[in-house]
Amino acid sequence: MFEDKTIAFIGSGVMGEAMIRGLLAQKNVLPSQILAADPWGQRREELNDRYSIGVTDDNREAAENGQIVVLSIKPQTLPYVLPEIRGHLRRQDLLLSIIAGTPIKKLANGTAHAAVVRAMPNTPAQIGQGITVWTSTPEVTDVQKQQAQAILASLGQEIYVDEEEYLDMTTALSGSGPGYVFMMMEALIDAGVHLGFSRRIAEQLVFQTMIGSVNYAIESGKHVAELRNQVTSPGGTTAAALYHMEKGGLRTVISRGIWAAYERSVSLGKGKAEEDPEG
């Protein structure tokens, strides 16, 4: 699939490195087939020492040498990077972007390149446990789709969608989703400390409860509402807690928050702001 192909990463931060690490771990490519562009000399040395890959400080060089070019930069740097690589991709090359809130049209126009894949991974991708939703332009060939799928699978699970509008929905639900989960975990831990546990024990209880609950839900194959009913005895402790959570509007607050994230993603895509919604 990647024979005689060079994968060039423009932007070699945590997500770029996660893809590099995943591709090499899965033995999809050799280190000699990866070229990483980064403006910081120390960062380039780190990547070369860890993975024995090629490195450069020149984005144009990366675009010219890669048959697959991965844009893994922050949205705020895009206005500087696009002019640098514009016209340096060949017609048969593939451009794959994981830049939050940046639509395909902007990428295609900015690079003067038609074969574009846009993907939205999330934070757990850094440990190979992420979920990525992606789509592509009609100019992306079947072989290129397979290549994009393999690259994104190095971050965890991946889902292909036909319409780009699903990417903004993905940003709101799973892209920003870890932030919601972390806040819930923080609230549970603080509640445990308030009850009298040490923070260390409260963290251990919450972490394993979250992990165990998710794995149980996946393996059971049951609807989460049915699972919730199983642990909610009439007049019991769980029923008391859930009553107050429902009374406080927990579901509504979560739903409104996700909708706000979706609207923000749409507005970023329209160019109303140039910033990373995940900070």
C-alpha cells in the first residue's frame, strides 16, 4: 500500500508524532519513508533520535518530497503554511488534514490541490485509543482512501462519512468529547475527596469506574439506558443520586454544551475566527 511512498508530516506535534509512532509500530512503513517538518531544531532532533525518520525545517521540501502530505498543524498557523506549500503538490499526491475547523474547500483552494482528505481525530489518539471521522473529495482515488484509512487507523478506530458536514458534528461530540469526560471525572474525584477519601484513592476509584463501565457497556451490547436501569434499584443510592442529577438538568446542560461546540466548529469553518477550539 505504501510501497515507494513517502509520507510527509507538516507539523510534528503530539498528533503528528502519534501517527508516526502508530505507523511504525504497525510496520506499515519504514522510518526512511517518513519525513517530518518542524520549525524547531530540538524537536527535529527528538523525532530523528526516537524514530530514525527524515526531518526538515522546510515545509516546501516536505510537500515536494511527500506523495502523501499530512497537515497536522494548529489552525492559527494555516495562513502562513498554505502559501508556502501552494503549487508544490503533484496532481497524484494526497493531502490529508487533521486541522480542526478547517473545511476542505479552504484546504483545496489554499494549496491548489484537489485530492484532499479531511479528518477529525480526538485526544486519546495520542495513545492509539482515539476515534477519527474522515471524508474525502471525489478526486481521492480508492487506493488513496485505503492509504488514508491506514494512517488514521494508527490513531485508533476510524469512520468514513460521505458528507463533510459530519465533521463539524464529530468535532462537537468526539473531538471535544474528552474535555467533557475529563470534567465529569474531575467532578467525581472532587466529590470523593469531599466525602473523605484521599485524592489518590478517589482518583483510582473514578478512573477504574470509568474504564470498567465503558468496557462493560461495549461487551454487553446493551443500550446504555438498560445498563443504567440495572444499577438503579428502587429507592436505592443510585436512584437518589440520579434524581438530583436529572433535577439539576444534567442531560440538558450536556446537550446544550455539545450544540454550542457544534456551532463554534461551524463558525470556525466559515472563517469567523482562527483559533483551535481545543486550545
